[in-house]
Amino acid sequence: MYTTLISAADLSQHLTDDNWVILDCRHDLMNPNAGRDGFAIGHIQNAQFANIDSDLSGAKVGADGKFRGRHPLPERAALIDTLRGWGINDDTQVVAYDAHGGMFAARLWWLLRWVGHPAVAVLDGGLAAWQSQGLPMATPEAPRARGGISERASLVETVSVEDVVANLATQARTVVDARAADRYRGENETIDPVGGHIPGAKNRFFKDNLNADGRFKDAAQLKEEFAPLFASAAQAIMQCGSGVTACHNLLALEVAGLSGAALYPGSWSEWCADPTRPVATGAH
């Protein structure tokens, strides 16, 4: 079972395995059609397309009328239905990939763990690693027979915006922001209406989890780099702009053997939507 990362060479040995499902998670925040368009041009053999906006996210406005962020978690029942549509069963090995160092694939990795499915991994190095080895690409989509995955106890923790607000007073947990340093400081904000970060949050840009070749750093290096941020992963909360790249930090923590950190799904996009919530700027 692969539960964090898988190499292109290892994945290539399982392209025709009935109980392996490969999902292409390519996306562009500024061009929502880019992922699907790229998939149509060419994708890993037998892969299916997973759309960040419709398949891996839920309604932006909750039943209470409040904005939940740009990529809120889908309803669990809706996600299970989507996963079944891709042919996923309780014992299926799932592999997610993108062309962005795992930026979007990590979201699918986390969501499967959220519904209790441990057999999910991200293709290390993504599509570039696959293509660099001359491995097979395809253009037609390969639909699967409907699967029967069941919802099981979650393997991960989430916190709500109310939890994060309460944490401002106690600082019992360390909030870690996965956005680029300039956006964390409140500079060059082009996606959300307000620049800055949650007061007390520390910054760990998700791309710092990768080597220059786009593959993840090894476990020892990741562990060393995360060590100054918090005393233990179990007291850490991961967030980003909309709850997507925070999953990349969560994957890196898992690679490093540092389990137990929580995800704040609404992240900065939900936080800054309410003017009563405090905003910090600058490097701290």
C-alpha cells in the first residue's frame, strides 16, 4: 500500500491493475478550464480527471448563509459518490498527480484520508517526472465501473473558523500558513480581497517541501525544516489561501513521520471575509 508518495517508475508497473485508480488533478487558479484542457491534450494512461472546483470542493456559501472560503470541503456523502464514480472501492490504491509539484494532488490525497481511505499516494514529481521517463500518455478518458467505497472513520482532523478564533486567545495550537511569503505578509495579494495573515500564524511556503526537480525532499530534511515551527505536529493547524496547498504541508509532514496536524479548510479566504476577525501583516 502506498500512503504518501509513489515514484513514476513504481506507478508505471500498475497502469493496468484493476484495483488501481489514477486521478489527474491539474488546475490553474486563474484559468479554471486549464486542467481539463491539459487533460484532453494528454494524460497518464488510464487516468481520470478530478476537478478541484466541482469534484474536490463544496458550496462556497453554507446553509447559514456564511462564506466558507474559495474551496470548502465537499459534503462527505457527495465526495463518496464522486469517488465511487471513479471506480474506487475500499481496497483500491489511488494515485493522484498534477503538474504543479503536488499542489492540487495533495488535496485529493487529504480528502481520501478524510473519509477513512489510507491507500492513496501522490505521484512524486508529478506529470513532469512521468514524462521525463518517456512513460505512456493517452488522450481518451478511461471510465471505470462504479466503485463501492464506504465512508469510514476519518484519519485526519479539521478545525473550524470558530476553533481558530478561540485559539487566538490561548495560542495552544500553532497555525502554519502555506502561502508564499509575500502573500503571508499582506503584499501582492491578487486572489483574496484582503491581504495579510491570521495573527500568530507562522509561514511555511508549500513549495519549500520540494527539491529543485519538483520531487519532495526526504523525510529527514522535511522533519528538520518543520521542527522550528511547532513542538509537535499534533498541536499544529495547517492553512493556506483556500485549504488546498495546506494539504501539501500535511503531506510533507506525513512523509516526515510527523502525523497529527489539523487542517483549517476555510483558511485565509474564509477568515478575511469577516471584517471582525483580526488581520496581521508583515513578517510576524
